[in-house]
Amino acid sequence: MAAFIVRRLLQSALVLAFMSLLVFVGVYAIGNPVDILISPQADQADIARTIAALGLDRPLWQQYLIFVKQALAGDLGKSFAYNIPALQLVLERLPATLELALAATGMAVLLGIPLGLWAGLKPDSWPGKLIMTGSILGFSLPTFWVGLMLIMLFAVELGWLPSNGRGPTSLLLGVPVSFLSWDGIRHLILPATNLALFKLSLIVRLTSAGTREALLQDYVKFARAKGLSNARVVGVHVLKNILIPIITVIGLEFGSVIAFAIVTESIFSWPGMGKLIIDSINVLDRPVIVAYLLVIVSLFILINLAVDLAYSLLDPRMRLGAGQA
Amino acid sequence: MVVRWARCLICAVLALAALPAAAAELRIGLAADVTSLDPHFLNVAPNNDAAWHIFDALVHVDANARLIPGLAVSWRAIDPTTWEFKLRRGVKFHDGSDFTATDVVFSLQRPATLAASPGPFTGFVKAIVSTKIIDPWTLRFKTAAPYAMLPYDLDSIFIVSKKAASGASTEDFDSGKAAIGTGPYKLVRFARGDRIELARNDAYWGWPKGKPAPWDKVTLRILPADTARIAALLAGDVDAIENIPTADLTRLKSNPNFRLEQKVSWRTLLLHMDQYREHPPHLTDKSGKPLAHNPFKDARVRLAISKAINRRAIVERVMEGNAIAAGNLVSPPVFGHVAALKAESYDPEAAKKLLAAAGYPDGFAVTLDAPNDRYVNDEQLAQAIAQMLARVGIQAKVETMPASVYFAKARAGEFSFALLGWGSFSGDLALRALVATPDAAKGYGAWNWGHYSNPQVDALLTRDFATLDDGKREAVAREAASLALKDVPVILLHHQLASWAMKNSLAYDARTDEYTFARDFRPR
């Protein structure tokens, strides 16, 4: 187990190093932030001086080596546009994005598994058909359009919920969260729903397909023949067996929900990392872009690790031996 | 039990209902992210907009982009290289301390200490070689040569409190510790990427007629996505928004619950043409073979292009009426605008004749480059121009890209025909940046992508910047503009209109410099 985790972490370090190099080369190829941010009234000497002051006049390899040296000391550089450490800037926005992603994932799981079970157990009933049809819509409607429709309906027309932004935050274990107040929850409902919709459909379909398959298995027939109650057959025997693929997908999707919450965050002006990265790319704020991607990659690595560990808990056949990385 | 719950609920509802009456709040949706509240760190419009709420400068700019007294009540040149500024007396910082000349000196020196800025303010103080405090309310600035633009430059340097900002970092300004100004609002909270909460400064010297605005609380919400900003206004989550996309203007105009305020902006859209290389990139005959000469070097070709563009159609169709055709580098309210210079009239027949006379009866082929996220409808604008040029035989291929890519390429000289939008306080500043012969030593022509060069214009500009009397200077600036524009150094297109939308109960003094200031909103 320990060897497995150590090997995983070593691989991750390589991925992180490669990632930073890729971003460096990419941003360098596009241009430099001074061209975008400098005042129109600045003259040629001002521009040259500014580029030199930021070290952007040096060759790419020198800039990268300086970055690596500082990064190894734990310093990812200061944001060009914000003038505060890039990592701090990204981590400051992380709670907002995590809150949104967790709320969306929670909604998707809590609604998706029961709905999927229902649709799998009673595929020919009208609620079952309705659920499956609804899930097709959830898949196929583009997120930004659904978001706009949610805003138009619930904020503009009905006026029930705020159209955008995050509610007031309070500290929970030192992390600013907004879901502890009613106003905060009101702000969270629309963006979380928008972000949850796709995953909800995914979980509904996975659960329903898994259930229908499991119901035909011998162990379910045996359990029924043994005279177990329907609740126990479904709740224990079926559910536990279909949970492994669902957990894999939830894990993978959680990473992508964090990384791709960008659309939802933009539409709802949710002050998370997605909004930050868009702004930073627009002004080629390289330290922030690097820090953001490193954080995201690290999150993906952690989530995958957590998923692997969850497997071994759910299914004793999967042991995380040293030879199985 | 139930009764007790109900009583609690009623108490809570009453408490909530009582709040709004006590605290009147104005909520404004801004269109771009404010990255920092350090007023000396990054010179970009969104940051300056926020800083103007908290801080003042010596010189202010009115709604027509003309200089007016700010923290300085008057200024004059006492000799050709010395400016004397008289400061406003009795002004207090938000912490109650007095504003004096030492705060000014400190504020003028602070930009140079922030080395890590990609958009520094240092350019605005470089003309000052020495500063002398005569008394706490009088300052003298020495310049190396006669320099008329000092009052303009000092409009861009915010005055911070020396006591609060000594040794302060950008973080200290963002946290509010050092953000102590003399402006109309005090900083309450800055939530990066989300909102800025402000409280009214009742002691502000500049309230119109000495009467503070009716809102004791102002919240600036950061809403960069156009749809989010408009939805927030429609849903009543904000009271006013800036920067309305042209497509939504028509809809908002017909909605009785909202009002629009518009004003011609200082931003002028124009096309640069390469006039310095014999074989600029992407400029060929129609079969793709290189041309013998660069057609843009011929003033007749440049005039032909100008005549081929139907500005009225651009204003009416592309801009949906939210622009005015341009015949000047600066828009009508701005210093140095020449009323006699009219927008070139649309005349495709004359354009064809001019092209034939210049030796291009069949036209030529060129790539028109434009950004697609910088100016109002920039991509559609480039497409429309390409179609208009096709009618006179010039085959223009449109290439658009995000601003982050566009400006680096432009500076590297990769374009020969390119769109640029420009805002200036004054006509001579626009001439210096856009059409003066590029000269790094003098700081001329920094944005003259086409390298148009006219020694007479350069000489006039040099005289202009050394003319300390505003009236005389404006005459020189107009002469220089008239002389340069005769050559068609750039193709002038239009001046944008800046727009604000707000609840029906509000009014706003729309500004040519496009800034959104909470202090200029008032109930109707």
C-alpha cells in the first residue's frame, strides 16, 4: 500500500514538471502580458523597461530555469496582473469552486442513484420512461444555454433566486463557505443545478443500466428465492454491486467538474478558479496559469488516488499490492 | 413551542424589513475584473475606475474629458520649465488625517518602487526632474524641457496617504489597511473577482453642491460576462450596469423599467496601413504574386480605401446606431478636435478612379487583421470593411484573433493592414502615439504601426508639447491634426458610444472616458 502511494506520487511529480514546461512554452509562443496591459500612452522606452523589469526579455530557457529554481523553493511567482503570489490567488478561489463542485456532485449523486434505481427496477412504468427521457435532455442540452434559461426563468421572470454571484461567506474550519446561510444557499442553487445536470443524467443512466443487468444475475435470483425482502435485495445486493463503475465515474467526473466549471462560473459570475483562469489567459498572466494547472493536476491525482482506495474498500478482491500501480 | 417559533420568525422578518430603510445601497455591475486596489500598481481602466472611488488625483477630468481641478485647485507654469500647483485646503483622508504636499510627493514617487508591474504608472512622472514643497499647499515641479502635458499626466497619479501607505504592499491595499484616500468612498471590503464594498465619505470635498449622494453604501459587482451583467440588471440584483452589448441596447431601450445613458466615447476606431516596407506581409496582387511596390505608400491608394468605406452603413448596421462616423483622431468633446475635419464621404466610383490613377486599376489583395474580443463588434466591423473594399476591387482577407495574441503580433510588425481602437485625453497625445514618426528616444509614434512619417507634423508636435498656454496649444494641435490627416495616415472609421443601463429611478452623468463612477449616479 505504502509503496503504491509512493510510486503514484513520483509519477505525479513528473506529470507536474512536464505540465509546467508545456504551459511555459505555450504562453511564451503567444506573447507577453506587457503588450496587453501597458498603458496606451507608454512610449517605446517605457515598454522596453517594463518588459525587462519583469524578466520577460530573457530567453525562454532562462525564464524557465528561474521558475524551476523558485518553484522548488515553494514559490510559483507573483501574478503579473494581481501582484500577489499566484498560488495564493488560486487557492483563495479554490473553496468557491470546490463548494460549487461538491454541491453539484452531491445533487447528482443524491438524485441520480435513486432515480436511476427506479428507472432500472421499473423500466416500463411511466416514471421510469420519464426519467430516462429526461436524462437524454440533461446530456444533450449545452450547459451555457441551460444556465441562461435557469437565470431567465428563476431570477428574471419569477424573481425567486439571485441571478448570479456567491452569497455571504462564513468560516468553517478556516475555509470560507457560503452554504451555511440561507442567502448563501439561495445563491448556490442555480449554478449547482446547472453544473449538476450533466452528471445527474450520467449517473441516472449508469445506475439504471447497472440495475437492469444486476437483476438478471443469479445472486439476485438466489436472494429472492431465499425470501429476502425487496428492500434488502435492491439496497444491499444490487446497489453494492453496481456501485463500482458509478464511483469510478463520479471520481473522474468530480475532477472534470472542478476543471470545467468555467462555463457555469462565467454565466453565474461565481468567483471561483474558472473565472480567474479565463481572466488570466486573456492577459497572459503566466504565473497564475501555471499555478492553476498545477493545482488542477494535483487535484486530479488526489481524486484518482482516492478512487483507487475506495475500490479496495468496496471490493476486497482488489488489493493495492506493490506490483499493481 | 409553535408559538415561540412563530414569534421568533416574526421578529426576524421585522428585523430584515427594517434594514433596507436604514441603509440605502447602490449596486453597480462592472464589466471587467479589478485586479488590485493598489492605485499605483497596474494602469488599466478597470483598476483605475475602482481607484477613483477611493482616491483622488491632483487634476480631475470632467464628463467631456477636459481637465478640471481635483486635489489641486489651480496650476500654472511660472517659467518654461516650472509648474506650480496650488493644493486644496482642508481636505482630509478617510482616517481623518490632513492632506498636504508631502502626501503628493510620496504618491508621485511610489509608482517607481513597484518594479513588477506590467502596466506601470512611471511614465506619468518621468518628466519631473525635481519637486519642491514651497508650503504645505504649494508645490513646484521642475521639468527638463518645457512640457505642457504635466497637468494631463498628473490626472493619472492617485494621491495616497503617506502615513498609511509608507512601506505598504499591494496586499495591504487589497486588504484595506493602506487604501486610505481622499475620495468619495471609503473601502469596506474587497473580495477579489467578486465585489468591492464601499461606504460613503460624508466629508468628501467634491460632492456636487456640498450634498452627498443618497446612498451610504455602494457595491461594485464584477460581472464580466455580458449575459450575466444584463441578467443581473433585469433580475434586480444590481441597479445599474456599464458596457452594454449593442444587441441588447435595442431591447433595453424598449423596456419601460430601465433607462439608458449614452455619450460619445473617446475611443476612435481606425485602420493602420504599412507605409514603410517595400514588401509588407500578406500584400500581393490578386493572383498571390508579390507587388512591385507597396501600394499603401501612395496617398491616393489610402484615400481610395477611405472613400470605399461606407461609414454610415457601419454606424447603422454593424454598430446598430451606437457610434458616430469619425473625421478626427479624437472624438468631438476632446481637446484638439477639429470640427472642420469631416468623416470621408462614401464614394466608390472616386475610389476606383484613384486606384487606377495610382496604377492599381485591378486593385490588389491584402489581409486585414483585427482583434475579436477588444472593441465593440470588432470582428463584424472587419468583415464589413472587407466587403466594402471588394466593391472597389481590393481583395481583403479578414483574420481575427484574441487581443492577447493580436497586440504581440502587431508590435512585432506582422500586420500590414490592421484595426486599432484608441482613446486619448487630447488630440496632440493621439497624434504623438499614432502618426508621429516612430522615435524611441523622443517617445513618438509608439503605436504608429504603419510608420507614417511627416517631419512637418513632428515639428508641430514638438512645438505643441512645449506650448504651456492651453489656448495656443490647442491651436497648434489642430494645425498638426489638419496637416497630418490630409495625407490619410490612417483610415478613420468611427467613435464608439459608451452606454450605461440603469433602473428607471436612476440617472447617470455619462462620461466620454467611459468610467463608471458611483458618485455620478443620482435619483431621478
